Amino acid sequence: MSIQRRLCCLCGLISCFLIGASRVAASGAGTLEQALPKKPERPYLHFTKRDLPAMRERVKTNTRAREVYARVLKEANRLLDTPVSLDVPPRYKGISPYFEGQDAFDSYRDQLSEAAYHLAFIFQMTGDETFAKKSYEFAEALASLESWVSGWGPSIYWMGKPFGAKWNDEEDNENVFSYELGSADASRHLAATYDWIYPTLNKYQRKRLVNALLEKAILRLRGNYDYHWWAHAWRTNWLPVCMSGVGVAALALYPEDPQLLDVVEETRIRINRYIDESIGQEGGYQEGLSYWRYGMENAVLFATALKQISSGKVNMFENARLRTTVQFPMYTYTPPQGSIAFGDGYEPLTGNWELYNRLALEYNSPQAKWLGQFFSSESTQHIGALDLFSVIWPEASVKPALPDASKPTSIHFRNIDWVVMRASWENVDHPLLATKGGIHDDPHHGHLDAGQFAIKYRGEWYVKELGYMRPNGLGYWDYRRRFKDYVHANSLGHNVVFVNGERQQYGKEYFGTVTTFQTSQSQDYALIDVSKAYPGKELKGWRRHVVFQKPALFLLLDEVESAPGAEIAARIHPGVPVRSKGNHAILAGENGAMAALTLLPKIFTLQEDRHAFLAEQRDAKFSWIPYYDLVTKASGVKTYLINVFAPVDSDAEAQQILAASRVALDKNTLRATVVYKGKEYASSFDISGAVAQLK
């Protein structure tokens, strides 16, 4: 890195700091130093002495708070009789931690930090110093570790370029791996522990914990943020997770060392930019629902602490994108209790009660409260990162509700090009469809899946998104192998089109674009141009039209450009058993059936097959992943495929729909008519131009 470039980076950081400070001043708070109390009485980090009576009452009267507190109290009592092991496991020394499973050092570090954290909390709730003294034992063992960094961290470098990293052949200045996700967790836990057991500590003990937070967290980042790849990876969950760790640590220490407020301000600025750049106008987040939750809960935790300590003078919740982001889990909700699993997502509903409750508190959001009600205190056996905040934060008083009836139920998340089509929020008898375009520039959690679609009906995914690869395999961080070898991430594992087997590719130059989205009470329509997602040697062009005739009928028109005679395959991954009927397929779920009917081409075959899957991880089990292809030969330079998906009561009904449906094609118009449940649905497409359009 040249001296000139280093000076430019330094000037940029100084400019960022000054801009951030001016924003605080503009809000009426003055500088951050003026906004925060100089010598706050401890505890102050997440709650104060004034909050304790309400918290103690909450665990008596609020069901969730009572259950969470009972679990933590039981754990704390067990820990009182647990010896603190000083036998530190060796760090992982290999290059394939995902093959080996959980690193023993990581587990040891996490156990120490969580034990100290929970014991300190119980001390505050009960006033019993026995818990504080035991908390310090675990905290001192954590402080004694040489570092809090996972042993596998540096392997990220050789495995490939993470999402947002700048390194390349010309500039290679992001090779610092001295702070990562596990370090951030330990920082947050020890910061709270220090704040909560502070009155019981002698001078030496205080210095011991302060030095640990400085040495293992703050000083590893302060002044060299841009040497860590994640510190300017504005669209990845690593940034808010790691920055919140060091930011909370600085908040815990600033009364003794006010100059650490520059770390707090740096955290505020970077997390604000993360929110601005990663969250779209409609709330969409490119890494998917699971990593939206991970990044957002840590951003919200820091924002809440900063707002609370400053008595509302520094309020990150004023960010308009943060206010909007609850639309992402809301509009990707699938009944009865699920989420759309695009990318590295999961089918179960994503989130946690504390995150949704905080958003409901800040924005008086009925939707956030509605989403939070699905998460009971038994939703996980492990006490999670935010579970204590079921006790610390009051429950939002707003009544839970779905979006107002005047708002559409379907949406296009423009920044990530996801589309969700639905006729009902909660009626499982009304199927929903999700489809997407998107840029192929996310090696962490993105998939090569432009044009992908999935359909859910009566609680099951009839047309399936494979989602997150479980268990994790070797190569999770190696994006070259990830997209080459794993069907969960590459295009082979998605419901897309192939010409002579050509696959979608990774890189910013490869993408699909939702060029049109329309929604109404009776019909939704999306047009996705997926041509640029492929190298273009075999597949010259592909545009996917999706028409939703509400409440239950989906029609997909694929325009595929290729050389005449090329083999075209449209792939489907069913989430339920399939019965192939030659000219159509029946997707048979536990509570219903759906017909997959092909109107065009007239000559095709349905070829069933399976992916052989075995994750490269110790003790992983082999499995088959079924799919089928609609295969045809291109009769000209452009081939049209029309497929209809609709719930049916029997195979006879499917045959009737197919027999009654018709397609008319002339040089300017393609018209598809489907007769379903006694009603005629017609879709006409203008094909006179380069791109067909729904009339």
C-alpha cells in the first residue's frame, strides 16, 4: 500500500469521525463526550439501579421474563459449584475447522465468558455477592487467555476473498485477523460482567478486567480498523457483530478512560453505514434472513446501550433504514411459522423475541410485536446472546398486528431483487411464491441462484429452496469450492434453466435483474432477466415471467435464447414426493397436492434424478437430494417454456386443467389460457420486442 494511499485512508477516517461528530452536534447532543455522563454510577451499561426494581417485578409477572430468569438462575447455581478449569485447550492448528467441527478452544472461551456474564447478572438481580465472586473467577480465567481469537481465523485469507474485502493482487493490506466473531462475543460478555460486578471488585481485580478488554479487544482494533477485512465490508454481518463487541467494551470503560469515546464513535459511524448500505428501501438484506438476524441483533444491542447511557441524546434508531428493516422478516414470513430460505437461510421463522421486542419498543411497531410472539423461551435450549434482555428490556405495549389491509401483501425488495407473491398472510390454503434475481458477489452466504423460485402451500415447500447447507462442510469459507462443489450454493441446486449444462457463475459481472414488478388484489407479475448470470456461451438469454393469478394459480413463462438444437433443461427441486405422469407431475404433500403442468413446449420429457450429497465434515451422513428436469430441444434461437403450478384435489383434476388449457402464439403475442376451478385465467405477452411483456 503506497504512502499516498495510506494518507488518503487516514484522511478518510478523520473525515468520517468529523462527519459523525457533526451529526451528533446537529441532533442537539453536542459531542459524544457531552452526550454521555462523565461518571455514571454502575451499573449503567444495559440498565441502572433505578431499573432493577422493575426488572425484579418483571420476572414475577411477565411469563417470558420469568421463564428466562428461572433458566439463568438454575445455570448460575450450578456454576457456583463448578470448578473453573485453567486447562486451556490448544487452538485449532489445521486448515479445515469445519471438517473437524467445533474448535475446543472456542468452546472453552465461550463457556468462560458466558458463565461470568450469567453469574454477574444474577448478582445484580439477587444482591448475593457469592455470584459476583464466582463470576470474577470465570472472568479472570477469560482475561488470562493470550487472546480471544479463534484458531481458524487466518485460514479465511487463503480460502478466498470474503464479502466486502478489498484485498487483491495489487493491494493486500487486510491480513490482520486479531479480532473476529468469537472475540466480539467475549468482549460484550466481559464488558457487561465488569459493569455488573464492579462494586465487589478490588483495585487489582478491576485493572485485571480492564486490561483484558483493552488488550484483547479495543487495542487490537483502535487505529487500524481498515486492516481488518470486515471493518469496511458494509453488507456483511461481521461488521455489526465485531464493531458492537469493541463498541460495548469501550462504553464499559470510558468513565475511567474518556479518550475511548473515539472507539464508541467509530462503532456508531460504521454500524450506521452498515445499516445504510446493507438494508434496502423495503428492508431487504442480501445475506438472507438468518444473517440479517445475527447482524441486526448486535447492531440493535449497541444502539440501545448508547441510547440508554446518553439518555436518548445519541439515538441510532433515527436511521430510516433501521426503521424499515422489520419489513424483511415480515414479508418473507411464511405460514404457519416459517421464512423464505434464499441464500444461507433456514425454513423456520427467523429472529428472536428480544430483537423484535426492541424494534417494537423503538418504533411502536405492531408487525415487530406480531413476529416476536412466535418465539417462546423454550425456542432454544441454549441461553442466547439476547435472552437476558427478556428481563432487562420491558415488553412493548403495542398490540401485535399484521400489516394494514391497505398495504399489498406482495413485495419487491429492490436492493436484493427478491420478490414475494402472496394472497394471504396466514391462510395456509393460499400458496405463496418467492423468486429472485440478484448480484452474484457474496461468497459468504449468497448462492448462484438468479431466477430461482420456490412455492409453499399448506405448511410445506412444494417447490423447494435448499437453503443453508447443514451440516457445514469444509470449504464454507472457500468460495471457489463452495460454488463449484456444493449444490446448496451453485446453480445446479436451484430451480433455474440450463442450456447444454452451462451454469451460472460467481462475480459482480454475473447477475439477474427484476425488470418489472406489479401487484394488485387479483394478480401479481414479475419479469426477471437472468441472461447476465451465465457466461453466455450456451445460454444466450433467459427471461423468466412469473404471473400469480390470486389466490392459488402460478404461471411461469421462460424465454430461452440459444443455438437451435441445444438441450434446454428447466430444473425443479421438490420439497414433497413427486409422481411423474409423463406430460405433467403431481407434487404430493402431507396435506394436499399440487400439479406442475407444462403448456409449452409440446415435445419434452420429465427426467427425475438426484444429487449425491455428503458434507465434508467429520461424521457427516450421506443423503440424496431429488430433483427433476423438464428437458427439450431448442427448435430455433428462442424457445418458450410455460409451466403452471396449482393446488389440485386429484390427478384427474390436473388432467382436466391440462386438457382445457391452451396456448396461442403468433409473431407479436403469446397467450396462455388456463381453466382452473371453473374460472378462466388468461395471460397475454407481447413478444414483438426484444423482451416480452405481460399485456
